[in-house]
Amino acid sequence: MDKTLKKRAVISAAAGAVLIAAGITVMNIKKPVQRYSETFFAMDCPCEITLYSQNDLTGDIKERINGLDHMLSAYDEESEINRLNTAASGESVPISSETGEVLTKSVEFYERYGGCNILIGAVTKLWDISGEPRVPSDDEIKKALDTFDGKDPRRLISIDTDNGLAALYNGAQADLGCIAKGYALDKVKEILDEQEPQAAIASFGSSIYCCGEKPDGSPFKIGIRDPFMPDGLCAQIETDGCFLSTSGGYERFFTADGVTYCHIFDEKTGRPTQSTLQSVTVIAESGALSDFLSTRIFAGGEEELERWLSEDDISVIAIDDRGRLHCSENIKKSVSITNSEFTFAD
């Protein structure tokens, strides 16, 4: 080959290599991490999403949660749960895979932990605390209790996830208030796991999911509401990421004839619980479990609390009627009191 041509070929090859390298460099340039946020109303509560991410995922999350709300709400006339509740006893109703999954989880949690029977819907509908609340008669309460009380949930509901069908029996009605928000957060996690944002915080009223690393490297700080003055806080938890849910009588309630009735029910009496606890916060491996157990532990009251504080796979912060914080040992070092009127229990 002519020396001049050879030299030109080498130069051309080198230039091509530079262009290829430059092309690779261009392709590997990452979008900067930005802060994205979205606030909307769903699951009967204000929902807030905050992301530190290269891409804005808030629209996808909002659409997903609104879709779940439309499936799972017992108060939406077009929801799958409402269609299930209004069907004749034993009549199979088409359900989505998500509805089948959350119904199955609810029954499994009930069998494992007790309390929080989602088939209490006839009672919650009777009191209608989230709508137009009233104090029903003893006869009405007894009739509602008869639909589920003392009966194995497996005998009151059939869930055929393979064929997408479910049915209720004996007049039982489903109400997913003790698990729906937490379950929705599990679905938020699925979206985030696919995209891997730097950090994310999803807050659905009393249930929260946070993950990743904040831009400043500091831990997430989650406030616990003062159950006596819910506009303020009484404590704070520092965490690297978790699912967390809080249940308390202050969240939704109504007053009639000088008596205050909360939205969490005693399944033995068919009446709002008279728990000696003011609020219960649970950190667990999933949103569904944290939501379910915060309600379960609150309803069980202080007399059952020791059982839950000794559980290894969850963390519990319970506030009693004297303003004392009862904490699991595995979380106590991460909890700080921010209101001097509160103390740690001995």
C-alpha cells in the first residue's frame, strides 16, 4: 500500500475510533437527578409522592393508585369489592388479579394474627363513619354481626385466583380498610423497583413507604402524630427506608350524645373499639402487613401489647392514654420524643 494511503487509513481509523468513543460517551450521559412531586386524593386520603429521580414517575404512580382505589373501595358503586358485596350469596363475581391478591392476603393475615376480619363490612357499612355516621340499634348490630362473627373466614369467602372469581356467603361483606393503603404502597414499590430512583417517599395518609438515599445523605425522618392534638407531632423515627403505618382513634371518628366513636371496630361487639391505646405505629416488611397490624394491635389494646413488642419481624411504637411510648427494642434507638408531654414507658 502507498505510504500516503496507509497514513490516511490510519488517521481515518483513529478518527473513527474517536467518533465511536464519543458516541459511547454520549449514549452513557445520564439525565440529572431531579425532584418530582405529586399530590392527589385517593384511597379515602390525601396521597403525596416525592421522588429524587432521573425520570418523573409520579404520573405512573398516580394512575396505578387511582386504578387500585377504583377496584378496592367498598364505597365506589362500580368497584369490584362493591360488586362482590352486592352479589347474591354464593354468586361468583369477576375480579382482577390485584383484588384476588389482597383478599387472599387479608384472610391469611387474619388466620395468622387474628383480628381485622375484612368480612366485617356489614358492620362498617351500618355505622358509615366515613360517610354519614349514626349509632345503629342493638338489633341492627346483632344482625350485622351474624354475617361473620364466630365463623371461619374461609367458609364465608371463596377466592379463585386462577379464573379471576370470588364469592361471599351468609350475607358477609368485605371492607379492606385495614389493608388497602398498605397494599397500594406495595404496588408503588413495584414501580420504583423497576426504575430505581435515587430516593422516594410515598405517603398515603397514615401509611408511608420510603426508600433509597436522600440527596443530602441524611436518614428519612418520619413524624408520629400527637394522638391528643393530631395537628402536632409527639415523636420522630429515623430510618434508611421502610413501610410504616399508624392507626389511631383520632384519624376518623364522630360524636353523638357526648360519646366519641372511632372508625376501628371491635369484632366481638360490632361497635367502635374502646382501646386503651391512643395510636399504634408498625414498621414491617410490606405495606399490607404494616397496615393490617397497626389496626390489629390498636384494636387489641394495651393488655395484648407485650406480645407485639417482642415480635422479631416487626417494629412497634404504641402510645397509651397517659402519653407513654411503648417501643420494640429493635426500634427504640431510632425514636426520639419531640413533645415534652410524652415519655418512654419503663
